[in-house]
Amino acid sequence: KKAVILDGPFELVPSRRYSVDLMSFRVDLIEEISVGLFAYFGPYVVQISALFLGYGSEDEVSLIIPGVNFLTMESISMLPPKCDGVLLVAWGESDDAYEKKSSWSEVKKYFHGMKLVLNQYEELAE
């Protein structure tokens, strides 16, 4: 199993709190991989949402829409306190139906950007 960063990291102001209102990405070809949104704070990384994507093609894939995180089924997707940033990661086998060993650069070639809408809701007391 291998992983690749598809988009990011995107830096955030750690003294502010954020929730994710929307997270989607555009992709031309989907292989049997998982894609997830991760947040980091200091030396720690946490998974915010993820989906397993089977074979086929999709125009836009949503991990979080207003009111639903498809991983946790929670209505609010909070980023951890003192969050420094977020990134989109793909992981899995990355097998190609024709070649059985496609590279992660091929996966990145079909990726066309992430839409991320964050809600800043308060500042942390120092």
C-alpha cells in the first residue's frame, strides 16, 4: 500500500477554530483507492473524512457536504484545536485494470483540484 498527497497542505491560523462545511474534488478516473481529508496540528495528523473509491469515473466526489460528513455521518466536521493546516491524501493499491501496477503519478494526473469550504467560528484564548 502506498499514499500520495493530492492537494495541499493548506496552512491555517492555529489560534482560530474551523469546521469543514464542504469538501469535494474533481477526478476523471477512479481506481480502487481511498481518498481522505487530513488535518495536522503540531506533530499530529488526524483524519477528518474519507471514502473508498471503486472503479469507474466520476465528475465530482464529495467527502463532506453541508450537514453530512460521509465518514462519520456527523453533521459538523470540526478541525482539531490549534490546527495548522489540511491536506487531501489518496492511499491504497493503485492497481490499473490493464497494467496491474500503475504509478501514483497516474492517479495524480486524473485529479483536478479540491473544493474546500471552511467556517471560522471562534478564536482560542491564548
